[in-house]
Amino acid sequence: MLCYLRIRVYQIKTGMKNFVNYALMLPALAIVLLQGCKSGSHPTADNPGPISTATGMEYNSDEGFQVMDFRGQPDGPNLRFVEGGRTVLGSFEEDIFKTRDNVERTITVASFYMDETEVANIHWLEYLYYVQLDSSRVFYESALPDTTVWARDLAYNDPYVDHYLRYPGFRFFPVVGVSWKQAVDYSGWRTAFVNARLADQAGIELPAESAGGRIPLETGVVLPDYRLPSEAEWQYAAQALIGTQWLDENQTHSRLYPWDGHSMRNPYGKQMGTFLANFKRGRGDYAGIAGKLNDGAMITTYVYDYPPNDFGLYNMSGNVNEWVFDVYRPLSYQDMEDMNPVRRNRNDLRGRIEAPDYDPNIDDPESGYDFANYNSLISDRARVYKGGSWRDIAYWLSPGTRRYLDQDSSTSFIGFRCAMIRAGSNK
């Protein structure tokens, strides 16, 4: 098959300079010609070629358009790839509270990344260390978890108040006492810190704060933002139905929990009968009896405890509940898109967590909820949390169940993990 290359050179200037530049381009044009003769050798994101297919001009010349090397999105620390697809979201448990706030519906979630574990105490202490180095005292104090969430008037939880966050034995237990807002701040810091490290490894000079301080996306060496997962992403990742595939686009079964079966115990192999999550077994029973503790943890536990689900994610049920990005609405299942659904409030849509004119006592007038007069707990500050915890019964461990709390609230049973988009992909 003969290949033809038609080149039309529009001369901006006359003289020998243009002739020399054209002559210098000939070797690169010859490469394009040879590549074009091979079947299927079209330019790609990883291999765009040396010459623009739009203008015929050479990339990366002294005055030409600069195209950086790219070998795909870098691997982010602690992240697992979650391949997206079609799924049915909703609560597959009995709706015992009759809320009707998570009715089944079919949606599609794009591929993304998610932390394989909950953010742990050691991660938060590392965050506090760097915040103390380069931030104001006010911001540092705002980043401190509320350790008093362990305190109870009629319980002796004082050791957890004093030790849980900082004692080395709790290093890889999930951080608690953090609000939704603090989790968002942490995600922003983590993005900046990880990308600065990647840029330094690639020999790219960090932009000045006056220039925005953000490393250009065109470099291809930086990661997208770490962030809280959407509720849809979280439930999709927790169910991990990739493990129930059979033949072409068929799934043998759904899942009530992140594992197969309707029980909290492992039904297979040498681990048969052992618990698969850290939860409250019954009234007053947080761990079982001495010598044979049922789930091995009276409060939270090691973030790598229990088998991971089919996406490689640990403790998607139990241990701690996890904040997700969405603002809570009972009718989210019918008010959102069916492609990458998320529910945001007015300030999220502006790209800010709190706009200067935000009044926490006034809800969106179109929402129909009377938060200002104490007739509803639902406001623009109500955020969803998922997954169940060490102090929850098994009902709440089903990924489809959902609860909410004010974004400035913190407890001893809510933590979080981060997510990230898969950039440069249509899957």
C-alpha cells in the first residue's frame, strides 16, 4: 500500500531561515511517513510522534509546542484501581426505618482509584507534622482530631482520649475524631504534597505561589486530586461485584456485604467460622469472650485486619464508618444523574466548601426542608457516611445503608479514605 504525504508550508517569513528550518524538519517528517506506512500506527497519548498531525510542525523545537513524555497516570501511594462499569445501587437490606432513601437504580461509575485502607493515625500525625512546619497556628489547631469523642460520662474511656491518636501501638488504627471538613482539608494537603514529590523526582521546578503554585497538568507527572469518594463510588467499590462475573456481562449474584453470603462469618477453608469484619455482635457484645474473641477488637482495629474485597480494599464494612462527599438528601436516588452520580450543595457547586455568604442556618429554599426552625436535621451541611463501625450492629455494614451527620461533627466511629479519578481514560 502506497503512502503519500502532502506537505504545504505556509511561509511566515521569507529568506534562508525558513529554508533551513524546513530542511531540518525533513528527517522528522520522514519518520512520520514511515510510521504512517505501518498499519495501525496512529499517534497515541503515550506516543504522539515528533510532528503535529494538525499543523505538520515539529514538537519540542526551540520555539515549538512542547509535548512532555507520558507513560500513563503515575501510581499514587496506597491507591487501588477500581474498574468502573454498570451496577445497581441501593439498599439490599430491609428498610427497617422506612426511610425509602436508597431505592435500587441502575447507574454507571467511571474507573477510579481508592485507598486500600482507611486513613490511619500515623498518616494524620504525619499531616500534623508538616502542617505545623508551614501553616499558621490557627490552621494547625483546626486540623487536630477531637480526641474527646472517646469520652463518656458513664464509661472509663479515658485511656483512648489520651492515647488513641499518638501512642505508637495505635499507629495503624484508623484515625477518628475528624470531621468531614477536616477530611477534605487533608485530601487537599495530600494532593499538594504528593505532587510536589513527583515533580521533584521528575526535575520539574515548582511554580511560585504567585503563579498559583500548581504544577501544570501538561507535564503528565502529577496526579489528579485526592478527594473523598462520592457515595456511588464508595458503594460500588465496597460491593466489588467484579468477583461475581460469569461469562459475558453476567453476574452470578449480588452481595449484601463486600463478601459472598449473608453471614458475617467466613464460610470457606481453614478460616471458616471467623468473622469478616469488626462490628458490634449484640447488645453489650463488642468482642466476644476471653480466650475466643469473636472479631478480635473491642474498639477499632488494625487497618489491614480481615480479608480485602475483590478490589483489594480492606474494611469496607466495619471498623469505622467512612465519610463520603455527598450531601444527604432522602431522594438522592431519583434526583441525580445515572452516570457518575453525586449530590452536592450550593457551595460545592461553586468549588468552595464554604462560600463567604453561606448561612448554615438557612437551607436551600427549593429543598423543602425546614432546618432553620428545627423541623428537620437535613441541611446543606448534612454529609453521608457509610460502612458501619466497631460500635454498629451488622445491619449498618451493608454498603447500601446510609446515614448522615453535620460536616463539622466528629465521632469515635467515623473515619475516611481518599479516592482519585483515573485521568485520561474513557472507561
